[in-house]
Amino acid sequence: MSVLIPLLFLITAVSGTAIVLIRDPSRQIFAIAANGIVLTILFTALQAPDVALSELAVGGAAVPLLFLVALMAVRAGTADQESGGDGR
Amino acid sequence: MTWLPYAVAAWLFAAGLYGLASSRNLIHLVGCLSVCQSATYVLLLGLGYRWGSIAPIFYDHPPGTPAVDPVMQALVLTDIVVGATLTALLLVLTVQIFKRSGTLDPEHLRPIRRRGAK
Amino acid sequence: MSPRLRLTLLGAALAGLLPGAVAVIGRLPEFGATIAAYGERINAIVPAERHVANMVSAINFDLRGLDTLGEEFMLLAAITGTVVLLRGRRGEETTDRAMRLPGRAILPRSEAVVLTCRLVGPLLMLFGLYIVVHATVTPGGGFQGGVILASGTLLAYLGEGYAGWRDVVRSHWLDAMEGGGAFLFVLCGLAPMLTGAAFMQNVLPLGTFRDLYSGGLMLIENAGVALAVCGGFTQLFLEFLEETRESAGPEESGEDSA
């Protein structure tokens, strides 16, 4: 246990930094989802099952979906402007 | 070793701030803000942890067994859920900015705003 | 301000804050050595006082229930703001019909996806309900269960298509769930005052420790939170997805949309 928790903290630092460094939003979504999963494992290791459950549902599913849909809305708008409302 | 969780929290916050300052895309910027948010989770849960303690749920273990701090967990738990709705609000604002100005780059926003203000 | 200047400023600010951060981290209690006295006292007293096994739920719904009331209204405000922003552009009339971009290709779903979603969807909803109901016994509660229930409805979107999903998920119901959940929570605060007790005092019988009925008033507050979170998140998903397909007329058939 005493090795696992520091390791998980380090992985959290790396996955959080990855969100910042990945500049393309459509790739960043994967980094956000991965960060959610890493945080879930960290919270479980820190004896916080309640928090891990909500982070799993929110960080692993809900928030990436919201980002994805926001990106889709922006892309649909871009396609409208470029090709006169012809989808993508 | 004993300072590692706090250092990780500080690092995540600084990385998120760097992302906020250098981002060229508003959707990416909202993602960076969530990194700052996760720094607070790491800090609070790191403060509430104690080696060899159980989770603060006395179903399998009798009450009185040493457990980790439940107050921090309650704080983080509500913040995760409420923070997600705030992320949604920010994303909607981003989409509205795009619809009105046609760009997601914060660098290109200022002249458009000035033109719209007159 | 040029990007380079901005980053230089940020670097200077962070460099200035660094000694302070190092000093603070040096003074913080050693990781894993001890926990705050407040949490320690709660762990010692609350299982006997409130007959509840899950301390986190006890704090959220009873000891610091007023704070959760505030959180609940932050949730409500954020979702209301989102919905107002999105519907303000679209107009309120169209919210009950599925919209579609005219040029988007209609992709057939494979039977495996449909079958998996039909099997897993109800199971996921059941799991969400389990999490909500067992708030005071095992890890879980209204916040987590509500989000799980909301994600469960998304499997209907994946399996049945957007139009089918919109047939199941009605916007008015979601509004009612969201507001009704918050109202239920406020009612839980005010109702004890009728009996002469304090705001949000736990007046119901406390039930048995480690039993499904334990915690008294907490269970009702928990149900209110679950309703509000589930309704609110589903509403968010719905309004967001509607945003990606606003520039077309309503879709007639409910069968073959992607």
C-alpha cells in the first residue's frame, strides 16, 4: 500500500498535465476521460468510495460527453458557415 | 514522501493556470479549469487520509475502528457533482461565443467585442 | 496583452508564490499521520447518535445539511442558466421534438449495440436506484446515484436513436424532477419547524443501524437530491444534444434516425 498511493499521486500529476498539454480539443476529451478514471482509482486507494463513485460517473462519463457535444455543436456551426448549412 | 500529495496538488493547480493563460481554444480552456479543480480534490483528500484507516463506512467494521476523515470526502463529493454542472454552463457560454463571433480563440475575441459595443 | 507577456507575468507570479507554497506545505500535517479532530469526533459519535453507517451521507444530509441545501441551489442555478442560454436562442416551442441536421448521414446501428443497450440499460438504472436507496448504509447516495441514473438514460440514446430517446425522456418531467427535488429538500428543512424543532432537525424515527431504513429524515433529503441531480443532468444532456442539431426542421419518423 505504501508504494501504491505515491505512485497513484504521480500518475494523477501526469494525467492532469496531459490535459493541459494536449491542445487539440477533440484529443483533449480522451485525456479528460482518462484523468477521470485515474482520479477514481486514486480516491478508491485513499479510502473514499463515495467520492470515487461520483468521480467515476461524472469524470468518466458525464463531463467528457458534455465536452464532446460542445465540440459537435461548434463543428456543426463551422460546417454551416463554410458550406451553407450542408452538414459536415 | 510526506509532502508528495500537497506538491502534486500545487503542481496540478499551476499546470491548470498555465493552461488557462496559454490556451488558444475556449473549449480547451474549460478543460484546463477542470485541472485546477482536481487539484483541490487531491489536496482535500490528501489532508483527510490516515495510514491504516478504513473508509468512513461502518458496515463491515464496527463503529470505533479508525477511519479516514469523512468531512473532506463530503466536501469533495458535492463539489464534483456541482462542478460538472458549472462546466456545462461554461461550455454553453463557449458555444454561444462561437455562434456570435465565429471563433473559439480568446486572442481574436477583443476586436469583435469592441465592434459589437457601439 | 501579447501571449508572451502574459506567460511571463504568470511565470513571475508563480515564482513569487513558490516560497509561500513551500512554506505552507512544510507546515501542513504530515500525509497519512493524523486527521482533523472534527472528522474524528464525527466518526466516534454519529453511528450511535444517528444510526447511520455511512458517515459521508450523514454529514451531507444531516450534520451539514444546510451546506448541502446551498449546493443543491447552486446545481439548480447552474442548470437553469444553461437551459435558459440554450433555449433562449432556440425558442421554447421546439423542445419536445427531435431535430436533425439535414445533411447528416443516417448510420444504421448494429444489432449487437441495440441488444447490449437494451440489456445493460435497465441493469444500469437498477444499479443507480440501488446506490440511491442505500445512501445511509453503503457507499452511495443521491449525488452519485442521480448521475448514474442520468447516464443510464443515455444508453437509450445509444440503443434506440435520438428520436426514440426523445420519446422516452420528456423535457417537462425533467424540469419537474429538478425543481421538485430541490423543493423536497427545502421542505425537509421547514417541516420540522412545524413541530417546534429547529430547521432541518432530524425529527423522524431514526431506524435501525445497518438497516435500509436508517437515518430518518436523511432518506427523504437523499431522495430529493437524487431527483434533482438525475433530472438536472438528463436535462443538460438533452439540451446539449439538441444544440448540435438545431438548424433543421422537426423530424417526422421516430424510427430510423442516427
